[in-house]
Amino acid sequence: MVAKEFISWKSIYETGIQQIDDEHKNLLNILNNLHRCFIQKEGSKVGIEIFKNLIEYTKTHFFHEEEIMRKAKYPKYDEHKNEHRILTRQVVDFFGIFEKQQDLMTANMLEFLKDWLQYHIKIKDIEFSVWKNDNEKKA
């Protein structure tokens, strides 16, 4: 039997910006892998590698997304970038806790990451994509 994914891609997450959507799908996959590691108690070595991957991929994605916003002259760029900075710090903090004591990886940490990602995509990233599409139509 195939286990249900912790977080699944849905059409409501689509920004219409292919690179951002593809990277969001990858973030969801990494989060699913971290969740599976936690549930199946796959061990700290596996968990640490997945967590490191999550941190690095998150930073890469945020860089790409911010570049798209900067080039588009998005008026809420600074606010959006600050949200990215706060989440990155939170993920690094979670990793520090996990690296020192793997049994402290909790469902609450995973739920926080899932909820933040869903909120950020559905609200903040969609808001940007609507603004970008509207501005491209006016140009």
C-alpha cells in the first residue's frame, strides 16, 4: 500500500510561472521525504541529509524567486524577501535542534513547515503572480 503524501501538489498552488511552480513541487517532495524519514524512523544520517537538502534547496528557490520579483520590479519585493529570510532562519534553527538531538524532530516542526509553505504559496506567491500577469498585460 502506498502511503499518503504529507503534502500534495494542488492546482491552487500554481503561480503560472513555470520555474517557480517546478521548484515548489521539488520543495514539497523534499518535505515529504523528511516527513517519511520521521514517520519511518529511518535514522539520523538520512534525516540530516534530507534536512540539509531542504535548507539548500529552499535558499536556491528563494534566490530564484526573488530574482524574478526584482526584475519585474515587484513593489512588495522587500516584504516578500523578508518572509523568505525569516523562514530560512527558522528552518536552520530546526536543523540545529534536529542535528543535536534527532528525537526532537517533531510533528509540530513538520506541520509548521507544511503550513508555512502552503500559506506562502497560496497567498504571497499567488499575489505576486497575479500582479506580474496584470503588469505584463498593461505593458
